[in-house]
Amino acid sequence: MKKMILLVVIASLSIGISAQKFDNLAKTPPMGWNSWNKFQCNVSETLIMGMADAMANSGMKDAGYEYVVIDDCWQISRDENGEIVVDNDRFPHGMKFLADYVHSKGLKFGIYSCAGKKTCAGRPGGLGHEYQDAITYARWGVDYLKYDWCNTSTQEAKSSYANMRDALFSAGRPIVFSLCEWGSNKPWEWAGEVGHLWRTTGDISDSWNSMINIFNQQKDFARYAGPGHWNDPDMLEVGNGGMSVEEYKTHFSLWCMLAAPLIAGNDLASMTPETKSILMNKEIIAVNQDTLGRQGVCYRDNGDYQIWIKGLANQEKAVCLLNKSDEKKTVLVDFALLAQAGTGRRSGGSRGGAPLTIENYRLRDLWEHKDLALKETSLYIDLLPHTVKVYRFIKK
Ligand code: GLA
């Protein structure tokens, strides 16, 4: 018996040592900026420093954005020792300098690599250099790693990503680990113990169809998300010009309802007032960053018209009415019913107490930034094409 206990202890200790991601990171969905959506391979030290400045000075940092992430194309080759070589023309002072600069703004620094031989843009990938790269990243002061899945041939996804997780862990610097294998190997089923976020689909592009098509694929993933492990429907396109202001509001609202990482992908140095008012809508961001860490669920699905509910801490909830169609819709919304609606999981906010009713809440319109004056508990609401309404049920 004693032997048996000893064996169990040794076994669990060794699991603990060899298979770990950093805990206590990404307790709420990560917020930041990434270079890819707007700049693709056109990255440089000047650009990244400019984005860090803009994040700190535009109000983005105050709104919660934190990580400044360089995507593909910063790396150019490997040297004779296998060390990754930074493109010296574009990053003349190297990555440690850049990380220090980003840190000096009170922000965090992120970088990109790939589990395959080469990155998606054909730069050197991480395969066979995982432990070496992890040490390099730790030395530079990297806080966030996005790890892609191009040129992986017959590699197995879970073990490839777990290998990089272990490499990061053994290098000792806490790094948020972002898996980017586009949902190809159902990462929601296994990545919770490997990384802090995982892409669920292919790449977003800056159009309504792309955005809503990705959104439509998120419905079944809610139960896999929680503090420290998030579904990632890809980065934001808000402010990049391919959608209307109303469509960008919808995009941002839906990502907040999904508890998705909020990684801006626009030029932070030249934001219109509309773009700023979307990306820095603190009331909507609070829905995304809620400490309960629950992903929203689809409560009513009438095809083009849907109601989504996201359970929040303190028995509160956010409700999003979505009109995906090209026509205006007028819908009758029963707020009394919504007040009592569950949020997709047991204890949908009413653990231990009597279920709450409309009497217990005040209703806040999170885009109008004002409380809703309800004369009746049901209300006809106009929804223009491709728009949302987002309400928060706030406990009185
Ligand atoms: C893949 C990823 C994108 C981006 C590019 C870079 O397509 O999914 O998000 O990182 O690679 O090459």
C-alpha cells in the first residue's frame, strides 16, 4: 500500500513537472494589438514602437489593451548554431531593445512563430528549435507567443504544441501561449492544458461575410472557455475600412459576447473617432473582461435574428440582439423573460438564491450608454441590417 501511494505521488509529481503551462495568466481574455491584419509582412521596429506609443497615448491602454504583438516576418534565418536571426534591416536594435521599449510604456511584448519548419510567410519556423527559441524569447523579455501551424507536414498537433508549452515553461518566463492551428484538430477539446487561447477557425478578413461566417462557427464552443483558456475566433478588423461603422460595432459586440481575446488589428496611430468609440467602449469591454469568464451562448435562434446571453459575475448578464440580415427587423423583446433566462450553464447566476426577476435589475444600453426606461416589460425594438443591441442586466 505504501509503495502504491509512493508510486502515485511520484507519477503525479512527474506529470506536474513535465506537462505544465503557466497558470495565472490570461484570467480574462487577453487584450492587445497584433500587426498582421493591417500590416502583414510590413513590420519594423519603427512601426512597433509607434504602435506601443499609440496604445499608451490613445486611451487604448487605459481601456485595458496590453499586449503589443509582432506577427510573421520579423525573422530572417538561423545562424550556424541554430539561433533565430532577426531581420536586421527592419529591427536594427534587435528584439530585446524593442521588448524593453514596449515594457517602458507599461505594456507587454508579444511575438510570433510556427510549429512547422517554416512560418506561413516562409520564414524559419520553430520545429526542432523549441527549447532554444523558448530560451531566446525569455531572454528578450517576450510575454506572449502566437504559434502557427503552417508547414507541419505529418506533425501531430497536440504533441507539437505541448512540446512548445514545455519549452516555454522550462525557460521560466511566464508567457501567454496562443495556439493558431485554425481549429483543424479541434483544439477546444485538448488545448486548455496546453495554452491560454486557441484559434477556432481560419483567418478573418476585413468584410462582413468573413466576420459573420466566423461568428457562426462559434456556437458550440462555449463550454470550453474559462479563465486561463479561451476560444479565439481571430483578431479584430475594427477600423481597417472594409466594414461600415455599424458592422464594426457588431463585430466588436459579438467578440465581447464570446469572451474572445480582443486583439486589435488596425493602425492605432490613425484611428477615427468612430473607431476609438468602438474599441474603447468600456461598458462593452467590461462584458468581455468579466471575471466569471463565461462565453456567451445563443438563447434564441431565428436564423437571421438571434439573441445571445453571456452570464456575468454577481448574477448579472449581458444580452445581445443580433440582426444578421440585410433587412430592418422589428422585434418584440420580453425583458422579463430575459431577466429569468439561464446563461447556458448550471447556476446561471442564481446559485444559492432565489432566481432573479426583472424587478431585481436595471437595464443598461451599452452602445447608447444610458439606462432603458421600461414602461412595459416587453418592448418593440428596431434593428437595422447587420446591427446589434447590447443590454446589461445590472443588479439593483
Ligand atoms: C496564418 C495565421 C495568421 C497570420 C499569418 C502570418 O495565416 O492564421 O493569423 O499569423 O499566418 O503568416
